Amino acid sequence: MDSIFSWLIVNVLCLPRYGYDVYDRTWQLSIDSQSHNEYQPPSIVMSTVATPGNDSSPLVITWEAENATSEYYIYMHFAEVVDLKANQSRSFNITINGNHFFGPVLPPYLSTYTVYSQSALMMAKKYEVSIFKTESSTLPPILNAVEIYSVKNLLQSETDQQDGMLFNACMYAYVFYL
């Protein structure tokens, strides 16, 4: 099975930017969401979903760590784009490398719900995020969009240290003259 994440890494430079994204992120997936969450994925991004090829199979995202000390954060965005009938339900659980991560998730209709890691994921050589339907769900799991961030430790400060000192001196002078 090809990794969605690998495809994203290889093709991210070829993807269009969405002017609707307040953080100028690049997206692969494309809800006319009636409400916004703090992560604000654009409606065009949330308007389509990924589902597993087989309704009883999990939706799987895999990637290999860049190196032994790589740290990652993940943000998964969900929204139900189908007005479910009374006899339909969609709920699913999320695991990362076989460990329960979150769930059950019941994606809200035409509204974005975000599940994210509050700290860096446990270090591993390979990561496998599985989204699988609960026993009570009649529909397969969905995923509208995913963001995976790698922590990069900068060896050198990107800001001249004198800039901060000058700012602090100006603040002190400003406060002093009040």
C-alpha cells in the first residue's frame, strides 16, 4: 500500500496554495463548513473525504521517520459531508502504531472537528495511523485532511541576538518614561 504521507512529501511542491488558508498551508485534499475551529482549515480542503477502499478496512497513513530522533505532531481534520439517514451512523477510533490515540470520533455534519497530538508522538522508526470504524458504525471511517509536522531544531538562531536586546532596551525606556 502506498503511503499517503510519502505522496504528500514528494508532491508538496507541486500542489497549489489555497488563498483561503489563513496560515498559507499547502493541501492535498480538498466542506462548506458552517462553523470554524481554531485551526481553520479552508472549506475547499474540507469538502472532500478519504475513505478506505473496503468499508470494513481501516484508513491507514504511514511514514518513516527522517532519523532516530525525529519528532512529529499530527492534526487530523474531520467533517461529515453526507446528511446521514436515520439508519446510518459513522464513528471511528484512531490508533498510532497500534496504541489507542483517540476515539470514538463522531464527525459533525458540515462542521470541522480536529484531533491532534498535544505533545510529540512517541519516537519510532515507522509511524502507522489507523482510523477504523467502531462496531456500532454502519459507515466506514473518513478523513478530510491531515497535517503532519516534523520538529526541526535550529542549530543557529535565525534572529540576530542584538535585535532582541535592542527591543528590550526600547521597552525599558518606554516603560521608564511613562
